Amino acid sequence: MAKKKKEDKPKDKREAFENAVNDLKKGNYVLRLFVTGTTAKSMRAISNIKKICEEHLKGRYELEVIDLYQYPKLAKGEQIIAVPTLVKKLPSPIRKLVGEFSDRGKVLFGLDIKKKQ
């Protein structure tokens, strides 16, 4: 999984914007997966998304898993009303997918990786 190191965090908003533009140019995906603890549903969602990303986006994605039990305020900021929810931040447009992500075709379509057939 492609993850940025802590020292790679932007120092200010301008640098964060520039990093986002560079990620967009490279075709990188920035994903946030919101779950609630280590429930079976949460664990299936994490496993399914990791498998899909490794198969279709290897080396071109950043996946951040956020436990809303630990960070409940993030749900309001991201307007999360159901979990598990996957938020595709980049590339645009921002998309939100809800569920366990077991239907690969729907996930790939929702992430704009594969066109609907």
C-alpha cells in the first residue's frame, strides 16, 4: 500500500494544495475509509477495499482508515451518515460509497476506475 510518511505532511495550506495537484497529475487516488471499531462489517470493508486498491491501483493510492469511535468529530466534518463509508478525495470529483464493498464492479465504477458495462 502506498502511504506517505509523517514527515511528508504539508507545512501549510499552499503546500497541501500543491501536493494535491501533483497527486492529481500522477493519477493518484486519495481515499478515506470511515469505519466503527473492529466490527465484522468494518473489517470486511477494510479487507475488500485493500484488495481492490492493490489489484487496480497498486502504487497509485493512499488509503486512510478512520475509526469513528476514536474520532467522532470527523463524521460531521466529512458529512458521514452511514458506515462503512469510503470517500474518494482525489481524483475529482469527490465521491462517497457506502457498504462493505463486496460488489467489485460497483466499487470500480464508483471510483471511476472502470466504466459501467
